[in-house]
Amino acid sequence: MISPEEFVLPERIGRWVGDRHQAVLITLRSDGSPQSSNVLFAFDGGRFRVSVTADRAKTRNLRRDTRAVLHILGTEFGSYISIGVVAAVGPQSMAPGDAAGVQLLDVYERIRGTPHPDPDEFFRAMVDERRLLLTLSPVSSTSWGLPQ
């Protein structure tokens, strides 16, 4: 497998992905079978960032096996990209306004396209919900029906 440091998404795909925020994240259960979850993501040009909770199946799966697929649909049913990723599971937000919470706020605002109206309330919710950040680094991709 190619490493995240060696793999770069083609620029045209990066532009296409940058306009989207919804995907299906496919992780591996302990028995090797797939587990899928709908997620919202922010793409920074090289990596995908996803807010998750500490107790969800996808989080447990990625703590055990960092390999996953991020599947992003286009506007036409036949258009998509499936990106093989390696996940880094970040620390859980433990105190309002901690580094993990600040990163989660950045992801939220990138997805929404606007600042959060009450960051203090957001930070408290991140602690209460036991949220943390997944950083997904691409290692492969396959697509169909994307613009050239």
C-alpha cells in the first residue's frame, strides 16, 4: 500500500471533493466485515476531517484498524469517488475550549460555511458528546463520472 505521504489526489479531484461535505465512511469490524456510517467532512486540500463520538462503532473500528474508505457521491447517481484512507484518531475534547474542541469548531465552521453563533455552547456540547476528530489521509482513489 502506498503511504499517505506518497499519495496526492489529482487537483481536479481535490476541487470536486472540496465542494462536498457528505460521504459514507466504511470501516472494518473486528471480524473483517464492513461497517458504514454517513458522515460530514471538511477537506483541507490534502486530508479529510470528520467529527465523531468516542463510543461509536466507526471510532472503535478505526482505533483497531486505521484503514477505511470514504465514498463520496456526485450529483448524478453514476458519479462518485471512493478514497482509500488511513485514519488518525484525535484526542477527545475533555474541557470546553481545549485544543480538540477548537479543531472540532474549525471543522464545523468549514462544513457550515459560517461561524458558529455561540462557540462557548459548541465547546460544552463537544465535551458532553465525547467528540473527537478523525483525520483521514488518502492512500488511493477510484472514481467514475467526475468532470475532467
